[in-house]
Amino acid sequence: MMPKACRHALRAGVCALLALPLAGCFEQPLSILDPAGPGAAPITQVWWVMFWGSLAIYLLVLGLATYALLHRRRNGQAPRRALLIGGGLALPIVVVFLLLAYGIRSGQAMLPLPTSQTVFRVDVRGHQWWWEVSYPDAPGGALYSANEIHIPAGVPVDVHVSTEDVIHGFWVPRLGGKIDAIPGRTNVIRLRADAPGEYHGVCAEYCGVQHARMALVVYAHPAEDMPARLAALAGAGVDDPADLQDTQGARDFTQHCLACHAMNPRERSSQPGPNLADLGVRAMLGAGTLENTPEALRDWLRHHQARKPGNRMPQAGLPDAGFDAIADFLEHSSTP
Ligand code: HEC
Ligand SMILES: [Cu+2]
């Protein structure tokens, strides 16, 4: 027999181990157990049904096994046929079939089915390792941004998901399930945020070294604020930095950065890097790598290959003053 203190310690240890993964499930930014819209709620339900269902079946099997052990016959009578066919064949078939039907039904909420409501559209394109975001129906034509999606709350939003390079997975757990971004095609998932708020997302399909730093945030706004949001994005940035040759920063940016980074929200560069028109009001740099502060921006420009190793932006060879001038230019022209 173990000393009492040891038994207590063991029990506490086992409980802590069990509690750790569960603690991560509730009220976390990426929790599927804390749904915030009709695309995600059915998934949470499926999860609970599977959790309690498998627990019940597990306990049933455990009970039968215990019963069999306790009532073992000397000469080992074979179990009854009915039990074998019922429990071994019929039960799994029925359970799996019911789960399948239930699962398919639950996915309906995320299908872009015709609806009488107006649907807001956002295009999201995966890149190694960031998300291009655009609003094709914005007044005056498509608007571009990156790693942040602004949507109206309480309105169905169709996210058209595609990719520039490899397969990525678009996933905002509190708003809906995962959908793959597959080369050569566009998949559409319907999400809706019931209330204004901030909903975090990640890339859910391994896509290379910086897969883990490919985060995005969905900001849901009161629906009536959405036109102003889009107008602010339309007014962000500058039309063409090449026209602004009076400052060192604009000149350096044009020479070293403009090939990959548009500063005009209406433009998509041919060699795409994130559109920087609204960089000054974005929360993060490098798809969740750094919090966007003046210091972090300067740090990113100098050391982004150390902060996000392998990312697809080449290290520019500029003197410190050059980086500072570009940072000043970016801040000056991408904040309202
Ligand atoms: C060859 C294309 C290319 C060039 C040239 C380039 N970048 Fe980038 N840049 C990228 C890519 C790709 C990313 C996305 C990196 C990531 O998050 O994985 C990026 C990210 C950034 C970001 C972070 C944006 C965000 O929303 O997270 C900033 C700021 C930035 N670049 C500034 C610059 C500046 C300033 C220059 C010029 C000195 C420059 N870049 C030159 C491709 C380029
Ligand atoms: Cu990815």
C-alpha cells in the first residue's frame, strides 16, 4: 500500500494533467467550445454529442468487460451470438451512420446557400505565410488589406478562400469550421458573428516553416459602422509613393519595397506582399508575429528574418537611417 501522502500527490498530479488540456478549451480566443455565431454553434454541439456519446459507450464497454471478468465460467462459454452481432456490428453501424447524418446537417450552416438576407463578401487569399484580404464589393471597387478582416456583425458573410501557392486552411474557430485554400480553386464558407467583437483565426493546414505564424483576426463591427470602415480603408495609404519623391522615406520605399507592397488600398502588387495602405492601424506585424508598435515596425524592417525566419521578404540592405526614414514614411502615410 502506498503511503497516504503519496496517493494524494498522485491524485493531484493526475487531476492537474487532465485539467490542463481541458482548461485550454473554454473561453480562449481559438476555442471551438465558445461559439460566437451560427456557423460555429453546430460544431460545438457535435463535439459535445461525440464527447458524451463516446464516454457513454466507453463506460458501457468497461461495464461489460468488468461483468465478464467477475462472472467468468470455468469452461469458458462463448458469448451469445446476439451480443456479438448487436454490439459488434449493428451498434457501430448505427452510431456511425447517425453521426454522419448529424455531422452533414451541422455543416449546412456554413454553406453559402441562397438567402433572403444580403450577404457581405470578403475574399481571402493564402500566401506563405500571411493572408491577403479584399472586399470586392466595396463602393468604388475592390479594397485590399492583410491579416485582418472587418465584417458587419449579425450579417451572413461569405468568405471566398483561395491561395497563391500551397494549400492553406482558413479557420476562425469561434465563427465556423475549417475550409481549405486549394490552388486553382475558390472555396466559399459562410460565417456570421452574432455580436461585435474580435475573433481570432489561424492557418489550419501545414504550409511550411512559418505555418504557425500565419494568424488573422476578424473584427465584427455593428452593421451600421461598416460603410465608414470601408471608407476609412479606401482613404488609407497613398495613391502612388513614386509621386512623393520629396522625402527620403518615400524614395527608399519606392526603390526597395514598392515592387512587393502596394500603398494604395485599391491595388494588388504583381509580386504580392501584404498591402500596406492601412498598416498604421493594423494590430499586428507579420501575421501575428509582433504587436504593431513604432518600435516593433523598426525592429521588423531590420530583423524580420530573425523574428519570422524564412519569411518571403528579402532582407533589405539599408543603413539605419534608411530604415527609420521608411518607417516614418509608412507611419505617416498609413494612419488616418
Ligand atoms: C520580394 C518582395 C518583398 C520586398 C521587396 C519587400 N517585402 Fe515586405 N513583405 C513581403 C512579404 C512576403 C511579407 C509577409 C511576411 C510574412 O508575414 O510572412 C512582407 C511583410 C512586410 C511587413 C509586415 C506587414 C504586415 O501586415 O504584417 C512590412 C511592414 C513590410 N513587409 C515592409 C517592407 C519594406 C519597408 C520593404 C522595403 C525596405 C519591404 N517590405 C520589401 C515581401 C516583400
Ligand atoms: Cu498556411
